[in-house]
Amino acid sequence: METAVLVDEASGTRQESGFLGPPGARLFATWTFPARRAASGGVVVCSSIHPEFTKNYRREVLVARALAGRGLATLRFHYRGAGNSDGDTADLTLETMADDARRAVEWLAERTGGGPLGFLGTRLGALVAATAAAEVEGAPLALWEPVHQGDRYTREAFRARRMHRLRRREELGPSAEALLEELRTLGSVEVLGYELALGLHESLATVRLEQLTGDAPRPVLLVEFSLGKELRPDYAALASRWRERGWPVTASLFPHEDPWWFTDDTVDLSAAGVGPLVSRTADWLARTVVSGPTP
Amino acid sequence: MSEVLRSVRSEETPVYFRAGPDTLFGIYSRAAGDGPRPAMTMLTGGGHLTLTHRNRLHVLLARRLAELGIDSFRFDFHGTGESTGLVERFRVDRPFTEDLAAAVSLVDGRAVTGHLLMGTCFGARTVLSQTDRIPRLQGAVLISPPIRDLAWGDPAALRRVLRWDVWRRLRHRPAVRRALDSRPAREARRWLVPRARAARDALGRRARTRGEESFGWVGSGFLRPLRGLVDRGIPTLLIYGTEDAMYSDFERARRGPVGDVLGAAGPLIELHVLPGPVHGFDRLDAQRTVMDLVIEWVSSRGLAAGAAPR
């Protein structure tokens, strides 16, 4: 594998980026390590896709660098059919994304000498992270604004499409039900410059985050992006159910509004804007990954 | 479009490279074969995009260019993607010239016959900021370039930024809320807003009544390098969407100095105005059409592999 290497003295990190896997099925991946010491563990970052991939990209990079500063290695990767990786977007499903995450887990475990692992899943990536984490006993799971019911992803996308038309003073266009029918008939629907494929929708349709996480207890960090003062009801209920199973769940609000599907590509990356999210996530992962599986 | 991805006739190499105080990340796509070839350096728009651009536009275009025997290089601006640094604003009047210069220098080291540059919006203005400094420039693709030298490129963008960005930061502060909801503030708005609108309308009417139009607002950061491209005889592909915020500025400017440049350029500048929005690439048809136009343009201009440098 050919990688490009960046050693950044300012942040004390070593970053390696490259393509992994066989031709035609390569994943683009970036490792971030502490520059001056061996990593005491690792975190696999499972990103979202479509515009959410872009919106969170830099935040995920900053978390990786913050984790390196706390002694943990990180592996971020692009799914097949997304980003710089090989493959066709039309072939993306939750299963292919989970398979890619499993490969990432293997690669990171090799580089960290089998040390403890944790996961960060952002938006749709939460479902991928949960699937991969379920195969690693007690692995901590950090979730940013997780999609916890798979069919909601498609519905949110359709809602965003209709709202976008409203903002442009156009007619709303087909209803969500009509768009679903179009998806079933044509195999894909365009949403704000992205192709939402039937395969992806079907792979998400009946999926529930708490079912994917399995039964074995693990620490969970649940972060909602909201200007409100309380966790929204469905997240609060999700956190409650995990706690009832004896899982240590930390719920957190990141005071930020992010219309995930809309085309304002500028993200507030100021220290005040993203600092609390990055540091809180990195601190939590550093603490829980190193402390080992939940007894 | 999906068929293109199945045959990857290029070798993609990741690379980190210095640009001023920062280290940028890019991916160099080398087309198959050993023959001479140019390279297209692709710049995204402003905003925290990654080098893939929206919906993998740059990834797909790189692979299509490779099929024509053209190398390509896509990279993350400083403060974005995998690059180091921090950037909070993308100002049209402060393009990232250092980033592009470093990228061009890297591409120069890859034994290419010449450079093609492609940029969207802020990226297009960054391209324009460097075109007179690249000796082996063979062509430029400018997608929705803002005409004005305003920080945010166009009044609509400025309004959006003022509404969304500054407002977002301030509006939740209790002191700000109290101030804006106060009686004096409400009365001031009631007095000021209609007068400001009336003044704006009166100025517009006066210009039309006189039958003259002032073009002082046309940015030198757009006009001068565009003239420079024409003077050097460098083919340029210029694309707008009819619903792009900056297109109305372009149309107005065509009645003045931009029209003069286009007239002098003749077929050297190929202009395409597509129905609907292009800026932001939030429509698949716009993405596909722009990619097709770029491919057709490089092919028809003889810019593909084997073409001699100008």
C-alpha cells in the first residue's frame, strides 16, 4: 500500500493517507497516530455519506488529531462507492459499509498491535459503527447525531428535497410517498445532487440502532446537535433503554444547528464552534477505550 | 456515469505537500501509458468541501480525464479535508493563491507537458489569481466565477452570510435579543428599512434614466486575469447556470467590460450558460453536463495527451 505521510509537529500527530485493498475494491483511508509515542489503543471512525460526509469531514479530522494527542490512533476511511474509494455509489448498502468497517477494524488492529478499540459513528455512520462495534467486546461507541431508525434516513432526505424546493420558491413536488414509489420503480431518486439508491434504502429500511449494538454492555456517548436544553425525546428514550440494560450512557448536547442535507458547505470550525464537540468526544473516547471493556 | 468508475485507467497517488505555513493533501491521478500529457488541477468552491467535491465530481472527472490520457490533481485547500491549518471564511477577495501555487509546483514536478486549471466559484477566482504566473498554462475552466471582488463574491451570498453566519452567532445571546426586541430598535427598523429601499431604487432608476451604466463594481480580480487569458491566447471554458446568484452580475457586466473581453476573445472563450443552477452542484444534471462539457472541451481543443505545449 502506498501512503502519503504527514508528521505535524504542531499537533504532535503523524497522518498516513492511502488506498487499501485490491484494485477495484480499494478503500481510501487515513490513519492518525501520536507522533512521539506508541498508541495505547485505537478508534475507527465510521462516517456518514452524501452531504453529511462532507459536513462532518473536517470535524472528524480534528477529532482524530485530538485523539492522537491523547495517545490513541484513529482510522478514518471512505466506503466503497463514496469519497475517493473505488466502487459505484449505486452499490452502497449498509452491508457493504459494514464490511468496509470490518476491514478498517482489522487494519487498525494490525497497526495498534491488537490494543483496545473504540468507535465513532456520525449520522448514518452510527449504524455502521454499531454493527462493527458489536463484534468487538465492550468497545466504546461514540455517536454524533445518530440515525437510529434506518428508514428515517430516506425520509429525512426526501423532506430536505421538498424543503429545498420551498426555499427556491418552487412547488413542493412529489410527496415522500410518491418519491418512495419512484425509488422503487426507477431504482434511485435524486436528492440535492446525490443519488439515493434503492439498495441503500432497502438495506436501511428495518434497521434499528439498538438492535445492531448487540446485548453485551458497552459505554455509549450520545451527542445531539441542538440549540435546545434537553435531549430530544427519541434520543432520550434510546439512552434510557441502554441504561436499563446496564450500559453506561453519557448524553450530551452540542449547541449547533446543522441542516444536514442543505448546501451551505461552510462549517463553523472555530475553536468556539467545534472545540467543545471535538474535545468532549476525544476525552470520552480516550477515557473509555483505555479503561477496557465494561465489567 | 456509473460505467466510468468500473474501469480505473489511472494510478492514484496520495501526496502531502507544503503551501506556506500549512501542509496540504492531494491525490495525483496519472493516466495510463508513458506518453506526454498535460495535467488538470481541480479546485473546489469555497466552503469546507473535500477534494472529492460534491457527489464525487472531481473523482469521476479525474477518471474520465485519465481515459483521455490527461493526468489530474485534486487537493484540499488549507483548513479543509486532510490538510492542516484553519480557515473560517472563504473570501473571494482573498483567494488561496499560495495553495494553488504549491499545487501547480507539485504538478510541474510530474513531467507534464502543460497545465490545465479548473475551479468552481471561489476556486475559479483562485484560478484567475494565478493564471498570469503559470508559464505553461494551456487552458482554464471557470465554473460560476463571481464577478465582484466582494468578500463573499456577490450580494446574495453576502446577505446569506450576514443572515446566517453572523446572525447565527449573535442571535441567541440574551443581550442581543433584548436589544433587537427593544422598542427603539423596532422603531429604528421601521424608519430605516423603507428609506434604504427607496434610496436603492432611486439610484437604480437614475442610472437607467441617464442611459449609462456604471461598471465600477466589476471586480478587477475577475476582469484583469480574464483579459490576461485572452491576451495570452489561452483557451477558456466559462460555465454559469441561469439561477446562479453571480450570473445576473455576469449578464450585467456583459453589457460593459466583460462583453468587451468576450468580444476580443472570440472562440478562445467558450461560454456555456446552463438552465437552472450550476453553482453548488446540487443537481445531478448540472454535474453531468459540466463534466461532459469539460471532456468535450479538452478533446475539441486538442488539449489531450500528445498535444504540444503552447
